[in-house]
Amino acid sequence: MAKRATGNAAMRKPRDPEASRADILRAATGEFAARGLDGARVDAIARRTRTTRAMIYYYFKSKEALYRAVLEEAYRGIREAEKGLDLAHLPAREAVAELVSFTFDYYHAHPEFVALVVAENQSGGRHIRRMQRIRRLNASIVDTIADVLARGQREGTLRAGVDPIELHMTIAALGWFEIANRHTFGYLFKRDFADAATVERDRARIIDVVWQYVRERGGAGADARR
Amino acid sequence: MAKRATGNAAMRKPRDPEASRADILRAATGEFAARGLDGARVDAIARRTRTTRAMIYYYFKSKEALYRAVLEEAYRGIREAEKGLDLAHLPAREAVAELVSFTFDYYHAHPEFVALVVAENQSGGRHIRRMQRIRRLNASIVDTIADVLARGQREGTLRAGVDPIELHMTIAALGWFEIANRHTFGYLFKRDFADAATVERDRARIIDVVWQYVRERGGAGADARR
DNA sequence: CGACGAACCGACAGTCCTGTCAATTCCGCT
DNA sequence: AGCGGAATTGACAGGACTGTCGGTTCGTCG
């Protein structure tokens, strides 16, 4: 057996603090997302890593500090991914659709992000208030949306009076619900959110809902259809 | 001091099993909503009542059974309240607005309902699946919405092709987000969801979003404007 | 090659929490 | 009055979990 490996996660070399830290963070993300802050067990996190519980306290000083690190990484994840969007070259209508689509798909691909934010709200937002960089980290999305709105208004395709933060909230809300509540809603109303056709349908519906909300409404029904 | 009181909650008589049970249920609702299933402490629930921890195990056999009872009551609460709506005498457009408005206001007035459902989803919906009557309990809302949709289509004010469950999900999603995520979203984007003007604005926006989604779109923009 | 400090580990102390039990009080009925 | 059973209580057993500590290993740098 090779004693040294090429730096991938599965066979990383021992005494690699960067990798250990990342390993713990990854494991903790899974555990906190699955069980929440109170439900998560530091022991369970340790078992998901190649290290021990003592190492977790060595790298992160407490369970809560680890949780804050996990939450910050989660926010960084979505905001970074959003920066990969290139909306500037799209007509406003398509830019809106792309933004909605991206958000919807991101939540679906990263339910742990949704779960972590849910957990934080369950704690009354006690921890996010102690995270220094978190507000600056999240500023980008509002700018992105404001840009699209301004351009669409110049184009004459989007109406005036839409607040960027409110649009962000609307887009988030529509995509959020079926991830955050998939277990209760799915069970009560027999909706299978794992089914690909259902997901497609929901994505299309949400894009439509948002479009109907932001489109310019003055023209005699020109844009009302579709 | 009077040894007997008139049966209200504050001064209920001792040895009143009905009242004790209700007292525990009420206290447990608060605790589970505030801290989730794992975060809730049976001791803390007991302290919120006029009884002791042992009584909780006497009336409900376990923490989880108590939690299930609380969750069922919470669902019953919103479904019962919905039955108080009288949508049949309203034109479909107003019926939709009333439905959205009601849902939005209910979530605002009963954040503990939102919190409990959030908690249940955090547990993967493990408990709701064991609740016998819960599905039947929730059937009413879909019927209500289906009725409004059918009537609106006959009136010619609502378009065809809107699925009742999907409309329910859309309405719920839009109202849900700002309650479920008020701490994170409120902090990150400096939005005060306790401010009355903000709430009014959000209610109006959500009504508009839903209306634009369900309205008949064929007529040349007749209904597109406000 | 030797020493130093970072990385790592096993075990333990202390606390908290759930669920149970034996014993007691109280109400309603005879 | 007193009996039977429901309601209520305090205390405890048992288990689980967090955070810490003393000691050990290992890479690196002089």
C-alpha cells in the first residue's frame, strides 16, 4: 500500500493540517445539515472524518465555532456560484429566467445549504450575527439583481417599481419551499420531489411566476401571454 | 385567597386532567417551536406548565409522542382556521386574494406553526409519517383551492391549467419564506419583518404575484394591469 | 542528527437529560 | 366514613454528550 497519495481526499497524507481542517468542515456540513445544531453530535462528525473528536476542538475551538465556519462556507458557496452566472449578455427576460433557474437548481443540488440556513433560523439567527464577513459576502446577489432590473427597465421589458431585495426574496421563496418542506409537503400531498418530471415542471412554473411579476405590464397584453 | 377559580387557565382547579393535558400541550408547542425537537427540553416544558416532568410522561408517554400531538394540533389549527373562510360568495379574483392574504397573515400570527413544520422537516418527516389522521386533516385546503380555480375558470377570470396543489404550494412558499427565514434574511438584507409597513407591502406583493400567475391571460391585456 | 513545535490521540471529568418508580394525595362514589 | 382509582410528586438510575488534558508521534529546520 502506498503511504503517500496524490492529495485527493480519499488517500490524503497524514499530518496535512489543511486537509484535516477541510475534512472536518466537510463532515460537519453534512452532520449539521442533517440534524441541526442541537441534533448534531461532535462525535458523529469525528466519525465522518479520518480524525478524532479532539482534533475538532484543536482546529475549531468549539462546536458552535465549527458550526459558524460551516455556515459561512455554505453562504460563500452559493454566492460564489452566482458569480459564475453571466447575465449581462442576456436580454433581461432571459436573465431573469436564468437567475430563477439557477437559484432553483442550486437549492436542489445543495439541500445542505437550505438545511443549514433553516437550522440557523431555528436558533433565532443567534450565530449569523456573530459572523463578521457574512453580510459583505451576501451583498453581491442584490447588486446582480439590481443590474438586471435596471437593464430590463431601459429595455422596456421589465416594469419599474420592483425592489431588488424583494425580487431576491420572491425568487428564493419559490425555490426554497419545496426543498425546505419536501418531507412534510411531499408526504401530505403525495408529491415526489425526487421525480425529474416534477422538478422540471416546478422549475418552469417558478420561472413563469417570477416573469409575470416583473414583466412590463403597460403594453396591451403583448407580453402577458406565454 | 380563593382556593377554587372559575376554570380559566390562569387559576384552574387542581386535579383537572383535561386542563393539565391542554396546559402541557400549550407549553410544549412553545418549546418545540422555539428549539426544535432535539433542542427542546422536557424539563423546560414542565417549567412552562403548572405540572412536573413526570406528569408529561403520564399524559403523553414520551417526548416524541408529545411532539407528534403538538404537530397534529398545529396542523389542525391552520386547517380549521381556513374553514372559517367564506370564499364561495366572492368573485374568483377576490377569493384568490383572500386566500393568499389569509395564508400570509396566518403564518405571521402563528410563527410557531411554521417553526414546528420546519422542525419536522429537519427530522426528515420521520414523525409525520406515523400520524394517522394527518393526511385526511390536510385534504381540505386542496379542495378549497380546487373550488376557487374551477369557479374562476367558469367566470373566465382564471386561466386553465393551474394545478390546485401547485397553487397551494406557490401561495404557501411566498408567505412561508419571510417567517421561516426572517432571522437570516432579515439580518443579511436589513429587512425588519416586525415593521408593519413592510408586512403590508409584502402581503400586497404576494397577492399580486399570485394573481399574475393565475389570471386568465388570453384577453388582450385586459387583466394584465392592476 | 537532534530538538522543537505542530499535529494527533485516548481517556476522563463533569454535566445534562430522559424516562421510570415507589409513594402520596385527592376526588367521587358507595 | 372509607374505599378505589386516578392524578400527582420527588428522587434516581442510566446513558449520552461536550470539552479538556496529558502524553505521544512526526515533520522540519538548524
